[in-house]
Amino acid sequence: MISKDTIDKVFEFSRVEEVVSDFIALKKTGANFKGLSPFTNEKTPSFIVSPSKQIWKDFSSGKGGNVIAFLMEHEQFNYPESIRYLANKYNIEIIETAESAENVQERNERESLFIINSFALTYFEEILSKKDKINKYLKDRGLSESTIQNFSLGFSNDLQNEFYKSASNKGYSDDFLVETGLVISTDDKKIDRFRGRIIFPIKSIAGRIVGFGGRIVDSTKKIAKYINSPESKIYNKSKTLYGIYESKQFIVRDDECLLVEGYMDVIQLHEHGIKNVLASSGTSLTKDQIILIKRLTSNIIILFDGDQAGLSASLRSIDMILEEGLNVKICSFPDGEDPDSYVKENKKDFMLDYVKKESKDFIDFKLDINTDFHNDEDKKVALIKNILKSISLIPDSLKQEVYIKKLSSILEIDEASLFRSFANIKTNKSLKKSSRKLYKSKIVKVQSSEKESTSSYIYQLERQIISILLKYGAEEILFEDTRLSKDDNGKVIETKKEIRSKVFEKIYLDLQQDEIEFTHSPFKNIYNKLIHGFHHETSVSIENFINDLDLSSSKIVSDILINDEKYQLHDWERKNIYVKKIGSELSQLVNETILNMRRFLIDKKITELQEFQKEGDKNDILEQVMSYYRLKKVLSAKLNRVV
């Protein structure tokens, strides 16, 4: 585990503008830098980097955060991978916290395997550079030099143990060479696994070499066309996707993944400018691979060869993809064609047009490949049950309903009958929801449950509080403090006095006094951390504060800091919320924001009491309602408006 001192040093020395510029061309504009978004296909730059705040914001995609957030979004690193990347970039020694001897040994062994694979990569690339015949073969397959280099292709000479001797002479351990699978150990000798083959390095999402694939050049040999590294401590086939390092940013940008079968499919599509593509490394698609894709996009198009093997593989994959909540379409190619051959013959635009036109959702796909059901009622029933079973795997009940209604429309079968059959399938699988609940649920109901109205009163007010604390929390200013109380007759009395206070203290005490809590959990989390920071430090470093937040919270803070100038609280007057802009006097801004929060709380209380009035003591509740209305009137007067 990486030590806190190491992480602190990484944040101390890392500069977001330097890291981002390794991936994006940035241009200085005033105090900030600007560039084209790496997450969308925009033409006008809207990607902003703020060196002073050490944050970035992409207005076209809505993403933003600190330097770690950028690496996690752009490179799809996890947190430790991001720290290690930055430590390597800035030559910071990574110190690990105390680990057990077993953990240290395990980590060292894994690192040794990575080091050997890195050596092998360079070795195979160097051999390929000297092999004119093999280079000609690759060029004849349509690959350019840049594509060959981008995928780090190599070659292993057809000699029994040339690689082994070279690695052994460099001092690499026989045990580790065998563990990587680069060398096969027999009773009396060591043999190179990939001899006489073109080498396809298999990279992790972070770009580390975890294994290799090898393809024969001479197809007349009676040996396997492709072979792969065996599984090891660093290579798990079921958790690896070929091309993920080269393709990840394009999958994120296009919000879509093309899933193919082989290495050459991936490479050939890249050669023709179609780069949002992955292959399942010669295995059937697994749940772990789908979860890996899910980190990049929710949309998958399976491109399969027009043969029985490709069809079977696609059918197996569909249900697993649906079960993970992803959207899946299937595109089949004509007999004898695969993505590699098709794109070479027809080029990029034709290929993309074909995929767009021929991609079908799983219902249309299953109906198309089972054409004989039209004249056979038993086959028709079996097919319907098969499709309903696939639908039952989808976690989203709204999607389930939409697909069932589509199936009903296509086959002209009573919708209610399908929902009853669907309920039986779900019951048999011990799933919780019944078809009756699903059938009665309406789209509008789902939409209302998903609604997180970012234009609502309280959302904007809570955001305003966070914005004030981030920018002015530690400032000490003069406030006109108003205390509201009631006399013996229930009349609301105002008491005014001026007090000098820090902004965070004023906000904290006022909200605490009225027992006002944040309703949006991300804002609540940020608010609590800010107040804690102000209470325990003389000032809060915004840069350090962002670095200590989780990814989603750091994005929110970055949005507020960079976006506030453009953030228009339009339509507030129509909604009876009046808050001064940032340029107004700070004390008035704070007071009016808190008054609005109080007014919102009163409206909420009135609504609750009116609901209780149906069951409780109507006179008593009515008196409470009137009391709140009087208080609301005072607050409204202070905000210069009429109730």
C-alpha cells in the first residue's frame, strides 16, 4: 500500500497543466489554459485547466476535477495507478506502508514478471525491425508503420531458445521466465514459446504488458495459428481485453465499444481510423471483461463473423451484457467476412455506415436468426420464452417494460399475456419484482423517481452555500445579524445587531440554530468537510481540499470554482428566490442565502402540517400553519417581496 507521505509528495509536485498537456494540446488564455475536449468530438475548445486552482473542467462533457481525476477519466487508471503514474513522471520514490512478508514477496514477484515482459517487448520489437520479410507481410496485410508501432508488434525468430538465451544472459530468472509463459521448461531444456511467430503484446488498461499473443506466418505448418501466454500472477485472460490501452480514450469519447473476436480485427479497424474497439483475447466474453468495458461506456456493439462459431459466441455474450445493465447491439457480417477483411475492402466510411444500418438489438437479432418460428408454434413459444428470459436479466424495470411492449408489437401477441409469462420466469428465478408491479408501472412514474432537479430551490441554495465557503469561508467581515423571536401574543419580533465574524462561522451557526441540514448528499459531504477544515485550520487550501475528496466530490467542487462565472441562476425570480450575485456585498449575499434556506424550510413545514391536518387536531394544526405563515411574511419582507 502506498504511504501517505508518498501521496502527499505526489500532490505537492504534480502540476495539472503539465500532466494534461502530455495528452492534450493546451493554449494559454489569460490565467488559464484551453484545449479541445478529449472526451467529445468538439471543434471549439471548451476544456479549461486552471493552474492556480490545480483543477480542470471540460464544459462539453461535464467532467472535471483535479489531476488524479483527469488520469482516472482519461487513462481509466484507478487511484493507486494514478499515484504511481505521477510518482514516475516526477521521479518520486514510492514508499509502501508496512506489509507482511508474504505481501512483499507477492508484489516483488509480480513486478519481476512485468520487468521480464517489458524486456521481451523490446526484444521482439527489435527483431521485427530487422525482418524485411515479416514487415512486408504486415504491410501486405494493410498495416502502416505507425499502427505497427502503436500496437508494439514484434517477431520471434524460429529458433528453439534464442529468446531464452538472451534473457538468461541479462540475468533474468528461469523461474520467472517460465512463469510469464515466454519460455517452456522441459526435463532437459528451455524452449521459446513464441518462436517463428508475429508477436502481439497484450496490455493492461494502464499500458503494462501482461502477456503476449503469437501468430504463425507460414500457414502451411500444422500447428495452431494463434497461441497466447498462459495465465500468470499478472495475466488473467478473463479480466483482460485486447486493445484496451490503445482504445480506451476513443471508447469514452464515442460512448460506444465495438467488440470483435481477434487481434487483427482490432488492429485493422485502428488502421482505418475506427478506434473504439476491443477483442476478448481469444476467450468467450466474461463478466469481468464486461465490467471492464462498463468503466468506459454503457453501449456495446458486437461485431461477429458470419459463421456458426461467431453466432454462438454472440448469443452467449448477449445475456451477460444485459445482466450488467449495458445496452447491446449485434452486427453480423456476410459469410466469409470478418471486421478485418471487411474494413480493408470497404474502408472506414462504408464500414461505419454498415455497422450503423445492420446493428440490431437483441430482440430483432434473435428473431432474425430464428426465421423458422413463423410456421412452427412450438418453436415460436420457445423463442418468446428465450427472449423474455433475456429481458428478465436487465436490472432496469423501465427497460424491461419497453422491450416487452416491443416484443408484443412485433409478434402481435397480447401484452398482458407476455407480462404474465415474464412474471413466471422471474418467479422461477426467485427475483423480487412481479409482473403486476412491472405492468402497472408507468414511464412517468420512473421519470419522477429519477428526477434530481438541479434547478430546484434547495439545490441552488445549497450549491450557493458551498460556493461561498470555497471562496470566502475564512474571511472575517461585519454582518447585520437579525434574530427572530415571538412575544407573548405570538407576534414575531426582529432584533438587529452588528457582529464581526468569519463567513464559515456565520453560516455554520445560523444553519445549526435552525437545524437546517443539506438535502443533497454530495453537498452535505463537501459542507461537513469544509466546516471541519475551517474549524481545525487557520485557512483551507482549496488545492489540498480537492485532493482529499473522492472523485465525484472533487468534480463538484471543480465545477463550482471554474463554472461559477458562467453559472446563471436564471429563472430564480419567477420561482420567488432572490439572491444577489457574487459581485454584491458578501455579508448581504450570505444573509440572503440563509434567509432563503429558512424560507424553504418554512414552506416545507407548512406542507407537512397541511398533510397532517387531515388526521390531527385541525384547530391546533391550523394555528401552527398560521404561525409559520407569519414567520414567512417577515422573511419575505426582509427579502423585499410580498407573500
